[in-house]
Amino acid sequence: MNRSTASALFLDAFYQVLDDKIFRLLVILTIAMVAPTILVGFQEEHISVLFGLKEYPYDTLVKFFGMRLSAEAEPNVFIIQSLQTLVIEGLAGTLGIVFCIAATAFFIPRILEKGAADTIFSRPVSRLTLLLSRYVAGLLFVTILATLLIGGMHLGLLLFSGYSDPGFLWSVPTLVYLFAILHGFSVCLGVLTRSSTAAVLGTLILFMFSGCIHTGWETKEWSVHQDILETERYNLGGRDDEPDAEHGDESESEGPSGVLGFVLKTLDVAHFILPKTGDADLITRKVRTMVSEPAAILEDEAAHLTILRAPRASELVREATTLEEPGLEWTCMDEEGRTVGMVRASRRPRLTKVDATQSEGSRRPKKIRSLDAAKELLTFVSNLETTEGTPELDREPIDTLYTAYVSWTERRADELLHRCTHFFTFGDNIFRVDGEFAAEWKTQNFQDQRLIGFIRGFKFAGFGVQGPSDWYRERFDWDAPLRYNIFFSLASSLAFCLAALLCAHWRLSRLDF
């Protein structure tokens, strides 16, 4: 077979995609999904409909739908990111893939029908080239649709909402990657059965079954590691009670046996053999994070801490390689660039106290709690002459942290300041985050939410309370161990696809017409 014949085959496959009625229908549906990003603009203060013909403030929409947004939240960013997640993980990543599988399943069975096969295989074309041309036709089908959807949404959000997220564009190759795996299996079934219906049903069963296997495997891995994490949490001071040493020894010395052991081993084998379709969304998130999100501003290995972001609208004025006192300091600015406050973050060792009333053999050092530090600060500021009103002491759950904070108003050089200090502990350290803002700037709730938003960016070594999905998502990375490694997930899934195509070629080469 010469080069021109191969080019003609692939060109024919491209025209076959464009001529497909289902493809045209999906193009129309894709345009309908892109249209809202053009007709609706998500501005900072309001939603603009039909190029400014109607405007709806976010406050009105929040009250109408009964939503709750903090003063720190950016409604337009929240809505846009929610829309992107819905499209990628819900519509395109699930329903869209299902529709594309159904739309392309006939590519192979149609050419294997009696009349068509006699005509096609009488030409000087190798069966491998014919198989690959139809496989590539399916990839073109999805690539065009994914590019139209993701590229159109990105352009619409950029032009009419002023929002740019380059990482969102990486959803195109991950969607094509997910479809390529399933389409390879669909092609294999199409050759083996010569039935598009069987190809669709078999591929959908694989899609659902591999997802269930992956979810079960995640849960198994999470469960196995809970005893290890329990011990690590205790060693790092995350809990006040000791883990059950006897139970931990048994879990390490004796693994599951009998039927349960066989089931878990089978789950492992199935997970490593089958394509990891559930990892596609995680890969998209990882790539988007690498492209769109800035790097962490501080990694304090000694404290097992990573600070992901600085306070909003702030400028770093005191740098440090760790959070050890005096730590980091930022000045905060308003919309016009004027300084309206500062935020400081630091840590110090948790001083230990020994109960002298206990016998020497039973004495255990006790680490200072965050509430102890907050009470000490409360006593101090209550006695200051510059303090106005009554300082407040309370506790605040912030994601996996539980802080104790003191809030008070202070007059300094004829300027009234609102101050708030949060304390929280992890391991052998007690962390302190101070916020100091001009009292006339915004509201006290807004200032408090800005400080809480900054604390939400504190991540402690992944030892918080997590479900199986969150636990796996955190470990799934480019340089992770093999079973949680992104490259292994990609390679094993593509190997499954290659095996399916080789099986299809083997069967096609032995068909007689």
C-alpha cells in the first residue's frame, strides 16, 4: 500500500465524521453549551445578560437561591469554576463520553457488512491501516467536539467575563485520552461481534465496571492505611488519645485471609489490569493546578506545613524560609491600593508542663493547647489601656483545623483598629495568625473572613480527616509510588487500549469475506 492510499483512507475517515448525523447533532448541543458563556457575563458585582441588556446583582441571586457566600468569596469566580467543573466532570466527562461511544460504535461493524467488506477489502489496503483509520476517525470525532466545547467556553469567559484559566484548556487532551481508551475497546468488540449494539453495550459496561472497581480499590487502600495514619496523627499531636497499640500490631502482623483475602487480591489485580477511567478527572485537576494556580508561598517541612496562598490583596513585607517566630508578615490594601491593615503568621514550640502532683513514673508532659494560648492573650489585652470594649474569646472550625481566637478593638495613635488572633496546634508547634485592620475599612465580618480565608490555605501533611476519594486524590501525583502514580495510570490504561487494538487486528486479519 502506497502513501497516497493511506492518506486517502484517513481523509475518508475525516469526511465520514463530518457526514455523520449524530456528529452534527452533538455539534449543535455543544454550541448550546457554549452559548451561555457568550450571552451571560459574570462580572465582579453582577451578572450581565444579553451584552448588558439586563443586570442582576449577586446579592439578589444569592438570596433567591438560598445560597450562603462568605464576605471573602468572589461570586463570579465561584460560579465560573462551578460551571467548568460541571461541564468537565459531569456533562462532557460522563454523558458526553457515553454519547460519543454510541455515535462511533458503528465505524467498524459497518465496513464488515457483507457488501461493504467485499468492496473495501478488494482494494490494495492493509487491514491494519483500515482498522487504524476507523480508530482515528473516532478520535477526530471527539477531538473536534472537545475543542469546540472547551475552547468556545474559554474564549466566551475571557471575552465577556474577563476570566482566564489556561489550565481549563488541558481538559481537551484528557477528554480525548479517556475516549481513546474506551474507543479502543469498542473497536475490538466491533471486530469480534460485527455488531455496533454489542460494541456500545460492552464498552458502557467496561466504563461503569472499571469505575466501580477503581472506587472499591480506593476504599480498600484508604481503609488499610487508617491504622498507619492514626499512629502518625498521634505522633504529630493531632489527637489527645493514644492509638490502640495491640490493635495496630495485629493489623500489621495478620493480613486478611480466606474469602476476604481472595476478594481484596482480586480487586488489586482487576484495578491494575483495567483502564483507570476514574483518574482522568484527577489528571485534569493536577494539570490545571500546575498551569493556573501559583506555587505554594511557603513549605515548612519541620512543621509539616504548606501555605498555599497569601492573604488577598496583600504584599509580603517580611520574608522567611520557615514560619518560626517572627514568621511572615503582609500588608493589606483596599481597592485603591491604600494600606488598611496587616496579617502576620508565625509558630513556636508548644511548651510542655509536667504535673508535679503525680508520681515520677506516671508523669506525662502535656502540650499547651490553642485555647490556653488564647486565654493567655485574652488576659493580656484585657489589661491594656489601649483596648476598647470587651475582648471576645471563641473557637472557630476552619476546614480540618479548630482554632481558638481572640477578637478586640484597640486605639493606637488616634486610629481605631480591629484585631483578631487565631491559635491552632499541630505536632509540636502552636501556630498564631494575627490580623490587624483599620476599623472603618469594610465591616468586621469582612475582615474576619479575609483572615479565615488565609488560614484555609494552611495544609498539614495530609493527616486531616479524609474520605477515600480525598485521600486518594492527595496521594495521586507525578512522583508518587507506583500504585498512586499518574504516569503508571496513563501507561497501564494506554496498554489496555493497545492490547484491545492488537486483539482487533488479530481477529480482523483472520476474517474471510
